[in-house]
Amino acid sequence: MSRSRMVSLLATVAMLGSGAVSMTGCAAHEQVTATVPAPEVVVPPPTAAVVVAPPPAPTLATVCDAEIRPYGHLHFPHEVEFDEGKATIKSTPTTSAILQCLVDFLNNNPIVTKFRLEGYTDNRGDAALNAALSEARANAIVAFLTSKNIPAGKLWAKGFGPAKPVAPNDTPDNMAKNRRVEFHIDELGGAKATKEAIALAMNPPAVATVTTSTSVAVPAPPTVAVTVPSVQVAVPTASVGVTTTKVAMPSTKVEVAAPSVSVGVGIGVSGGASAGGGGAKPAAKKDDKKPAAADDKKDDKKK
């Protein structure tokens, strides 16, 4: 087998082994499962906030330039004006301002469930006529308030005539002071408006301050467990199979047959001798040549 043929055969064997490794590595694999533990998330409980409520607003508040006196008298610095000897309300700026303040007071203080109007006169004239006139003037103001949507059931009027003067009836100015209509808070929240109730409504107590020492029970929230799904990772395992290939190399026996060569040399020698036949040996040939050379040399010397 020639050398080039042997090299080609060895290259084929190497390619077959490489293909076997590649095919085996693709077919074989091993599945590896990796499980990630689920972390536990714990939500801390909220911090309890301590809220201190501001002092409540007064449930009974005055309006305009009026003053609430201890027993519930809503006093104005001026008086509602009427025509002389009549129950007709004068249309003056002072009177209009007082009447509007009355409407605002009753609207802004719903705690006032009863509101009383009292009418008075000076001591001139008949006492009975003055009593009737004073009550008619009080009712004239009630009529005005109901026209402004103040409930009629909240209002009531009473006339006292020349009784209860606030000043002596000795001068025109003092007599003018006695001709008046007073406004009184009669009930608060359906109860009789006493001096104490009026004061409490105008100055409610402050709410007790809540301190951090107050026990606040805050339920602990449930623990939230977050489950993370397991992650399976398949890692192929390469299995290398090497195929053993036996190559039978034929033993090459080279035999060289050397042909036998038979050489026959015939030399003619004077004297009739003849050499022939079975093959003269080279040594004999050399002996034959030496005498001839000697004879030649002798001939040369002779010359």
C-alpha cells in the first residue's frame, strides 16, 4: 500500500471519531432542578398617630354689635324705631341693620330653639293701651323675621307696657330708653336657657388632650408570604463516546528476486591455449592481463 493511501485512511478514521463525539453529546443530557426559597415579607404595624382635636367652636355666638348678657338678653346699642303711638316699623338705616342682625343670629345659632321678644313703653298714657301697644310692636318684629324664613314656632312675643323701666321717666331721653323691644334667648336645645347654660354655650370646655400614654391597640397585620415559583434549569451533560476503530494494515512482504547472471569471457592467448566453457573467474582474468603488461614494458625498454 502506498504512503498517500495510508494517510487518507488515517484521516477518515479521525473524522469518524469526531462525528461520534458530536452525536453523543447532542443526545445525552441531564435535567437539574433549582428551587429558590420564597422570601417572607413582613409589613410593620402602622404607627399610632395621636391627634389632638382643636377646641370646639362656640355653639352660641353673637352677631353685629350685639351683646349676649348673662341670662340670654341679646342687647343692641340702639333700638328698633316705630312711628309714634303705632306698631309700624320705621325704615331707617339703624332699624334695618338691627333687624338683619336678628335674622343672622337665629340662622347662625340653631341651638336657640326659642326666642322671646318683649315690648315696653314709657309711662305716659293709659297703662292698658301701652301694654297692648308694646305687644303689637313686638309682634311686628316677629312678622318681619318670619318673612325672612325664620320658623314661627321658634318665636313668641309679649308686651309689658310701662313695666320694668330701664331709666326714670323724667326726661325725654330717659323716656326714649324705656320705649323699646328686647330680645331674649328663651331655650337652648329645647331646655330652659339658664345663666349657666348660656355661659356654657358661649364658652364650651376644651377637649382633653390625648397623650401618648393612652393605650392604643393596633392589631398586627397578617404576615404576607410571597411565593416565588421554582425555576428549573436544564443543563445538558455532554457524553463523549469515542468509537475505537481497528484498522487492519495488511502486512506487506517485499521479495526482491535477483536474477542470476552468467558471464562468459573468451580470451584468445597465443600458444593455442583456449579458455572456454564453464566460465572463467575474474581472478584468472587478472593473471592473464599481468603477463601481457610485463611484456609490453619489456618491449618499451628495448626500444
